[in-house]
Amino acid sequence: MTDARPGDGPETGGSAERDVPAGAAALQVDEGRHAVTGPDNIIRTEGITKRFGALIVLRGIDIHLGRGEVLGLVGDNGSGKSTLVKILCGFHRQDSGRIFVEEKAVDFHSVKDARACGIETVYQDLALVPALTVYQNLFLNRELTRFGRIGWLRNGEMRKRAREYLSDIKVDIPSVDALVETLSGGQRQAVALARATRQEAAVLLLDEPLAAMGAKESALVIDLVKDLSHNHGVSMIVIDHNYTHLFELCDRLNLLQEGRITLDQRVQDTSIEELTELMVAEYRRRVTAGEKELER
């Protein structure tokens, strides 16, 4: 899932300078605009950089995520979206820069460290076990037992709690005893989100949550995201290449281009047309730069 692909990423070499690419997108950001501090931020970064060998993937990323806010990450393949998410979930370590959770500096050495801070990631493959039931997946690795860890499973209690929790967050599943492999794509995504939030995640990082879903299934997940954020205070960062999905899901958008944030706007203050124009302008700039390089 990494964005660190030489064919798609930023130019190699150089330092992690904080300027933005030339072109229309460069006009959208004021320096320091993203480093918003305050008690309402559940997570914030300052100057995050990351390189893989000579390839610079992230160049001084400042983001902030409010409580109950849904932030969308937009950008071409290789722009740094997935790498940023992997840093926030502890899978990668940044080369420089800082991460703050509730305005306290943290240092993630592993995914376990991020989870300890309430950060969970739901990837496209969902990490569910298809051959297990819904309730078994919800309690996977956190099973309720009698007489300690080696005792009997409390299946009845796990079924009861699974039904209550799914009802609380308005997830419509035929039965908690249904095998996950029999569920639709939207229902599986809902179970994955429910498992993460049942484990008391305060921040969810979602990678293409609506990929390859039809309208009905997408609506199920969109409704769940809105309920979790608005009614349960869960904050989310969403990667999605479909602008329509992002405008439906998100409160605010960050556009990443060549490892930098070049746009930070609330969804009501921008449009699909504006994002498209910025992406096209950047694509044309890169094509022109490539043609000039070939002429040398």
C-alpha cells in the first residue's frame, strides 16, 4: 500500500525543504496554516518527513485532526498519503518531525504504540477472518473467558455484547452468528469499523473504505462513519480516490502533492471541480517538467 514508488513519487535527492510545488495548487496554502494547536485536536503533526533511500516521500507535513472530525486525504498515487497514514499508525517511523496526541508528544516505535494511544487502522483487506462469525471477529484476540485466559469462552456474553454494540452504532447485520464470508462488502467494512471502535479507538485511519462497493453498500458505510464521528466522537482520516465519496464522508480535505500539503479546506469551502483543476494543473506541470528533462 505504500506510496513510495519511484515512478509515482516526488523527485529524488535534495533536502526536505518546506516549499510547495509550482502551479495553481501552490496558491492554496499559507505556511503554518496546518499546525493548528488547541484542546480540540486529538492528533497533530509538525514537520513530518520521510524518505526511502534517495526518494523523498514526505516533505514537512503539518496536519491536525479535531475530535469527531473526518479528514480526507486526496492526492495522486505516490503523493505520500499512505506513507503518512503508516507513520500515524506506527508502521513506519518518520525521519524527522513530531506527532502529538491530545497535545502530548508521542514517539511510535510500533503499531502497538499507536494503538495504546487509541489509533487504529482499517485497511482495504479489513483484516477480518472470513471463516469466523461476526461476534467472533468483534472479540478476536480479546475473547471473554471464565477462569482466566485458558478458561472456557463466554460465547453467550460475547454474542449479547456484540448485538448491543452493533445496535448502538446502528449497524444492520442479519445475525452476530453469521459467518463474515457470507456478508456483503459494506457489511464487512461495517464489522471492521465496529471492531476497531469497540476496542475504544479514538482515531480511525481508513484506507479506501468504499473501494469496489455499490451504492447501497457505500451508503451503509457512509452512514456508519457519520454516526461514529458525530454521535460517538470518533475522529477519522480517510484515504479515497473518489472525490464524491470524500465530499460525502469528510468535514475537511487535505490535498497532498509530491509529499506536501497544498490545500487545506473544509468541504463546504471547496468543490470537486476545484480539486480536479488542481490535480490537472499539477499533472501538466509534471509532464512539462519531464519533457524539459528529456530535451536536455
